[in-house]
Amino acid sequence: MKGLGFVSTTTSNTNTGSQTDLINTDFVPADVDAGNWDVLKPYFKALRDRVINSVGDLEQWLLDRSELEASISEAGANRYIAMTCNTEDKEIEQAFLEFVENIEPKVKPEGFALDQKYVACPFRKELDQDRYQVIDRDTEAEVKLYRDENVALETELAKLDQQYNKICGAMTVEFDGEEKTMPQMATFLQKTDRAVRQSAWEGIAERRAADVEKINDIFDKMVKIRHTIAQNAGFDNYRDYMFEKMHRFDYTPADCEAFHQACEELVVPLQRKINAERKMQLDVESLRPWDLAVDVKGRDPLTPFDGADELVDGSERIFQKVDARLGNMFARLREPGCLDLDSRKGKAPGGYQYSRDRSRQPFIFMNAAGMQRDVETMLHEGGHAFHSILSETEPLLHYRHAPMEFAEVASMSMELTAHPFLTEFYSDDEAQRAVREHLEGVVNTLPWIATIDAFQHWLYTHPDHTRSEREAHWLSLLDRFGPAIDHEGYEQHRPNAWHRQLHLFGVPFYYIEYGIAQLGALQLWLQYKQDTGKAIQNYCDALALGGSKPLPQLFEAAGMKFDFGPNAVKSLIAEVENELNTLPA
Ligand SMILES: [Zn+2]
């Protein structure tokens, strides 16, 4: 039914969040109890059984399916949000587990049956390519890659990942006469007393070393299972399988290799230069692994705000100054039920933005404790919320979420465009220090992303590797991308240092997205320096597209190049270096 229309999202860039024009069909009532399988089942059956007689019928079917899935997604979101805000409430926990254990496993095969119905539908070929290209290729991949025999293997992998998480979660270190968790230990690496940092680093490394064998056992099994999954689906190796599985239709392993090369040639030298300056400022003979997190001038950490109200007020002032359109969208988050920011007992760790897919209400969760990192998180999650708000009139759920490679441009670019306005939280000197720390973080992160990504490419294109071959390859990557610090006397901790990167275990291949997005964010930052209004217009135009276009078009809509090889990286890194040169050391 064309009448329901596909709002032109390209022109909705001035939309600052009126919810009155949201498009719903009347297939699923807005107040449906989507956490109840008995309620959901008839809707799935209706979609499965519906006779599709025209391309218009198919479009309507897609909208109705979208509405059902948005309702289910929101039911899950509300339970997840409640659980992370109140981890000690048994009833809330039970409601969340009930959803994960009883609803999701039933929804998944139903969704797959609908994917199959869609792919088999003869009217599919009549759909407008420009509008449906992305959902079409994504759904086709789901059906093409599915194998019954892989379901049990995926379960096996999930169990192995659980074992890995359990081993890591149980790691503690006796330090200062107390038992400390690994995150607690990491805070000692910022201490100005070098001996304290060294013994904290040694404590962490030795504790990790104690579980090297166990973790290698788990990983060996994972590589084998993943290779089998790929072969079952007709692929030579798991890398090529995962590129399709992750819907990476717009870039190839060769593009990733170009990114690795760009990091090696252009970012690593700057990182090593920054570390050479760090060594001079710390006035040490050689830079050791425990010298990387401390402030080079021995200053206390920045303390930008006290309490969530100050964080929200300051962030809103920043967004107003970056551009009033952003400030106005951010103000919408003050509506009840959109924010839970202060750290408190009984809250889950971390931070996230969740868009509730049916009502289109964004939600931001974090554990603010008055640190600069919290300001960065607020700006970052604010960018994700803008994405949710700007794409909320998109009727297809599939298109209200952009792929990670672009979704993180929306968030990371806000950390950068905010730089000139950090004085809302700081004196001029402190703001410059915060900007320096942030930019150095960008320089340090890109080579690490290249390291992890290159490692994964090698692991899965050499599925029969031995442990010692794996260690040797990892060390060769550290030579290529590492920050060149002095490990003398601690070499034994290097060959398995990748064990701490949980993505390798739980979400393989998921990592380069951050690198691709960071390069997009840097491009927006440069645009913003030249023409603030135009840059934010581009930003809003591209975010309004949600995930409805292939990645190169999303980048293009934002006035960016979708290119992560040396040519593209060169000018971006030169600008970062220029900016660092203007800041006091
Ligand atoms: Zn993010």
C-alpha cells in the first residue's frame, strides 16, 4: 500500500523530534503486550500465512512486520533498561531473563521464516531498488547463510564465550592488602608514583598469565568451530563467511588491509612521536608499559562536574554552541524516562544509548562519576540519541538503525566537534588538556584497531595454525603497530596479550567498525572547522537516512569519503598532529 508512504528522510533534517508524525500501521496496537508469547504468536502466524498478490502487498507486509518487530524490540529494551538501572531487584531481573530465555528464542525462528517468505516472494524483484536495496540484500544474506547444523555450533560458541567471561570476571589481584578487580587495578596505572604503577602492572600481568593455558584452550576450540561453520555454509574460510554475515557488502578484506597499511605508515609514527615526548616529560630512561596512563605533568585527574544535573546542563550548553539544532534535540532528552546518568550502587557498569523502537524514545544510561571520560561518554551517547531522533520517522525498523561503521560516526564526531566548547566544564587550560587527552586517545586507538583486525584476518585464514605460530604472528603485529615501549624483563607477557580483547572471543571480526567510524568522525571535525553550519547540516542529513542506504552513500550524504586507505588517512592524521601542536604539552 503506497499510501502509507515513505517519508522522504533526506529532507527531514530540521526535524527536532516531534513525535506526532510517526508512521504506524494498524497491524499491532501500540500498547500490545510484546513480552508475552501467546500475544505475539498470532501476529507471526498472520504474517507467515498472508497471501501476497502484488508489490504493494509486499510493501505493506514489510511495514507490518516492522511494526511487530519494533514492539518486541521495545519490550526487550524496557526490560534491559530496567535491569541495568536496578540490578538488585529480583522481579525486574526475572522479567528480563524471562524475555531472553522464553521470548527471544521463539521470535528468532519466526523471524527467519519471514525472511524466507520474503526471499521467495516473486514480487520482491518489483520493489523499488533505490528504496529496498539494503533490506533486500541483508535479508537475502540471512537466508543464504543459514544452516541447520550451525545452530548447535553457535550455541557451543556462546558457551565457550561464557567460560571465557567467567575466567576473566574471576580475575582479582591482591594489592595494597586488598583484593582488587581488574578494572580497579587499572586505576593504579594512573598513579603518579611510578613504583606503584609498576607493581600494579606486574600484578595484572601475572594474574593474566595464570590463565593463559585455559584461555588458549577455549580459543583453539573457537577457531575450529568457526571454521566448520564457514565450511558448512559453503565458504573457504570464516573471514569470508563473516564479511557476508556482518553485511559487509560495501568493503572487502583488501580495504581492511589498506586501513592496516595506513595505520602502520601514518598513525604509528605519530603515536611513537607522542610516546617519545611522554618519555621526555616523565624524565625516564625508557618508557615502560606502566608509563602510558599517567598524566605526564603529575596532575590530578580533571573533575568537570559534580552530579548528573551539572553534566546534563553543561552538555546541553555545549550542544547549543556546537549548533542550536543539536542543542534542541538534546533538550528533548530531559523528558521523563530518557536519562539515568549518576553512578550508584545497584547499577550495571558501562554506558549505552538505546532507542525504544516502537515509541521512538531514546534512552541514555551511564555511570557518571565526575570524570572527563563521563563528559566524553555523554557527548558520544548524545550523538547516538540524535541518530535515533533524526531517523524516527523512517517507517521500516530495519532502516532506523545504521550499521556500526556509520552509527559510530554519529557519536564519535560529537566528541570532536565539542572541543572548542569544553570550557563549559573547564578553565581554558583544563579544556586544552582534555582536548589533548582526547586526540592522543584517537592516535593510540587506531593502531590497536589495526592490530586486532589484522590478527583476526590471519587467525581465520590460517585455521590450522599452532599456538606458537599464533604467538609469533601476534608478536609480528605488535612490532608493526605497537607503540614501541620497553618490555625488557617482561617479554613473557607479550605473546598472549590479545587475551584481554574480549571481542576476539565473543564478537569475532567486530572491531574495525570503530576505525572506519573514527575516520568519518575526523572528517566531520574538519568540515566543522571550516563551516560549522554546513557540517552540522551534512551530519543531520546523513543521520536522517538511518540505515536506509549503503555505507558509501551514508558517508557521501555527510560530505565524507568512504575510504580508509593511506590517501584518506594522511590528511586526517596531519590535521590531528597540527591540532596537537597548537596545544600546550
Ligand atoms: Zn557508540
